[in-house]
Amino acid sequence: YNTLGMIQFKEKNYEQAEESFQKALSLNPFFTLAQLNLADLYLMTDRENQAIHLLEKAVPGTPPSVGRRLILTKLAYLYFKQNDQDQFSRIVDIIFREDRKGESLLYLACAFDSWGLRGVAIDLLKKAIKVQPKNKELYLFCGTLLGHGNRLEEAIAVWQEGLSLDRKEQSFIDYIEDAKKLIAGKKTAE
């Protein structure tokens, strides 16, 4: 039924798709993909609160997995979009508690950046770095987002912190050099 719902959804047959997703969930209430698909359908049909309710209901029954990460990420985005900072913070805290490696936060930051919310993504990465100060990927991505936002001095500082973890990490060395060249080029252009 989930596959049928996806086909109907793509064909913009929203009523039938909703019935198919609900049928899939009636057969297996813990079917994460059907939960996510139904939440997307609710979002496409301007029913944000139903999407939130569905995803909140799904969280307790979903074991740690990529699916749970997707559910939590979507919930964080919805609460952020509704400007509900308390609920947004609650979801981010759940993500932190469940993933001490920082991978979920990296995933969440990528999602926020893809939604055009780079500032939120950078804030999440800075928080993740405090929790997981030895995760090189967090420094690389945080610096990259800062660089894309033309905050080159901040990017260099973050990459230098990351480089202190592993002096041989060529990515940090290359990014720092490139950022310094961009800064020097701007100064000569002025």
C-alpha cells in the first residue's frame, strides 16, 4: 500500500494516496516510510499540524535508525517553521541524547542548509562540535558552510581547530589555503 500511495502521490492523487498510506499504517503502525510519506502528504496539502501529530506519535515506536533520524529531522524543521523554539529545542535535544557521535546533528544541519537555513545549520554544527569535539567532519562541514556564507575568517578558525585534531588532514590544509587566497584576492581588488 505504501508503494501504491507513493505512485498516487506523484500523480497528485492526494486523497487516494492518503488512503493508501493509512492502509499501510493500519497493517503496520511502525512502518516508518509510510509515516514519513503520509507526513509529506499532509505538508503538501497544508496540514502541518497533522504532520506534526503523526510524527510525534511515531517517535516513541521507532528504534534508533535512519528512519527515526528522518522523523526527528522533519519534526525539528516543522517546529522551526512554526517558530516554536521550545519544541524545536526539545527535538534537537533528543537528537543530541541519542547520537553522541554528532552524525545526526550533521545530518540535521545538512537538511537545514538544503532548506536555505544556513544560519541554523551553522548553529547546530557549532553545538555539535561542543558535544563531539573530536569529530573532524563537523569542523569540515561547519567551516564549509561559513565559507559559503562568505564568513571566511570564521571558516578558517573552525578549520584550524579541526586541523589541530589531525595535522595531516589535507582537507583542512587545502580549505584554509583557499580561504586565505580568497581573502587576499578581495583585499587586492579593493
